[in-house]
Amino acid sequence: MMAKLRLVPPTLEVFVLWHPDDEIGVTVADTLLTHFHGPAFSGLVGGAVEVYTRSAPWASPDGPPRPLPFMSDAADGPPASVTTVVVIVHGVNLAQAAEYDDHWAEYLSQVAETGEQNPHVAVFGVVASDAVMRQGTRLNTLFGANQALSPRGLIDPRVLCRDLCHSITGFVSGAPRERLRVFISYTTRCNADDESGHLRDLVSAVRDGIAGTHMTTFFDEADIQPDSRWEDEVTRLAETSALFVVRTDRYSSREWCQREVLAAKRSDMPVVILAALFEGEERGSFLMDHLPSVACDPTDEHARMAAIEVALSKLVDDALKRALWRLQREQPEMDAFDWLPANAPEPVTLARWLRTRDPAEMPTSDDQIYVLHPDPPLGPAEVMALDDVLALGGLDGLVEIFTPRTFASRGGRVRR
């Protein structure tokens, strides 16, 4: 029997809405188009994330734009996305239209009402001017209670994208009010000379960077309650938090640092490495491979903060990608696959997955195991290394590993 992975509806649709006379809306839309169509989310199935704009008048020269999909009952359009996000740029001209144009007022009222009542629609605002959200204005009445994105995003594209991705992550994960918790993993002795002053400054800068976002207050070993079982608590939090690794000279060789990374990997949690080596490593660790990293000069304050900003953005993007991948895994078309990890398989995660399978479900020589993970695909040498592991487990030639692109290239079919 042949099983086919058909095209699935977009997992996330982002609509950017603004008044055509508010030029800042174009900037916001271009920023989000570039980000969501960039490499961070390109590895998911199909057009997992689509970005659309709503600004140009639709029914009249000065009226509101084309209705959003959830504002129409048309049944002959494309399939609805799993999640819809509306980003409204609250500019001066939008505020005036909301106050004095009945058509705009009705349009915005429908958006606000749907955002409150439809569990699959979220509305976020970018406030271009404090004046537009004064008490008593229509925009304040309609959207004042909504979560507003950081105003810093209007001047810093990275902040805009990170703030929005963080907010969407909570929404698609079913916990819109819950902030992403970050576990800071580091060793207290960074190199042979124990440059503790530099290390303290570096970790403090990471904490400050996280505190300046909408993420939850950072977490590290210093925050564990005295009556907790230290080892169990560290492992549990590494398995359930986004992991921010501060990789200094001795990090890779420290037992608990290795345990924290391994726990995060096996739980498919988002991880980013801040590569902040002072002198270098006597040896690394294969546990630190297959993870995104950002180079950092720990002795240069400006470069350090810039690197932390990039690393935090990568971490949030990875958290959203993981949340979207989990939604895609729930689609009926995904039942053809045995394992759908959020990251490319590697020996430590592949071996763990095989060991935790029900023995009754282990394949025979007549069976086949299909694995699908987000792009990019593994390289030939990486596949050879995994084949060696599988052969030792008696699964030589029984496992095929795909990404959405490589699977599509063979016709999008597996034999069952």
C-alpha cells in the first residue's frame, strides 16, 4: 500500500494590516515578509508560514482593505490555516479612520471581535504613536486590552520579529499568556586562568538581554529552591525550557553542562550556543554538535551584546519552528511516518528513540521505518554514520530519513 503526503494547509498565516497613509506599515510588512520567508522557517512542510498584507482600499477609494479570510463565509477559497495572526500597525491615519469612517470602524470591529472569540485567531498590535491609544479612542476601546508588541520593533527589525515570534509561539502552543522560559547553561570556571570577571560580565549580559524581552525571567542553577533535589530539578528544567548555552573554554568538558544539553536534545527543546571561547578548548564534545551557534567575543562589550541579541532571536525562532512542527505532526497526512523529530536525527537522539520504542513495534526485515524532520537534510557522511548505528541495532537498510524537500523530490510517497 502506498501512503502519500499531500499538500497541507498553511500552519500559520500572518496578515499585516495598516492604513495606506501610515508609511510605517510598509516597513513592518516588509520586515515580516523577509523574516518568515527566510531560512528559519523554510524547512517545514509546504508553505507552513505565509504572510499577507492588507492596506490598499477594496470596495471604495478611501475605504478599508480586502476582508480577512475569517471575515467571509466563502467556502470555495483555499483551505484555512491552522492558526491566523493579525498584526495591526496602529498609526495616526488608522486612528483617524477608526474614529471618523464608519466602514473602517466596522472592519476593525470585526477583526477585534474575531480575535476575542475565535481560538484560532490572534491579534497583536504595533503602536506607532502613543496618541492613537489614548483612553476613549476607538482603537483603545477595540484593541487596548490586546498584547502590544514592543515599540522598539519599529526601529529595530530584529526586535519586531523576535517579539512577534515569541508571542505566536505561546499562542500556537496553547498557552498565549505563558512566556518562553530560558535556561541559561554555563560553567562557573571558564578557562585555565579562571577569567571569572569576564565570565560574570558575560552571564550578566545574557541575563540583561533576556530581561529586555517578553521572555520569562531567565533560569539557571542559582534559582533552584534550597529544598529541591538539585540534580532532578536541573534535568527537568533542561527538558522543558529553551536552553541558552554560554560555551566558554571548559563548558564542553563539564559533566553537568553535557547533561543539560543532552536532556534538551532528547526532549526536542530549542537550543542555541553562544560560542564565547577565551583561549580555546582542549577538546569539545559531540553533544554540542547539530546546534545553532553564534560567535561572541566575550571581552568586547559591544560585540558581546550584539551576539547575545542574535542568539536570543535564533532561540525564539527555533521555539516557534518547533511549535509549528508539532502542529504539522498532528495532520493526518503525517501518519505515514514513524518518527517526526523537530531536529535532524543524530546518534544520541536516534539511539534514544529506538530504545524507547515499544518492543512489539520493532520492525522485521520485511518492514520499513520512515523518519521525517525539517530541512536542511543530512549530508552523505552524516547519513553513513547513522547507518552504522542502525546496523548495530539490526536495522541495516530498514530506516529512511527524509526532509519535506527530499520527500517531495521522490514523489511524496512511502510504501506501507
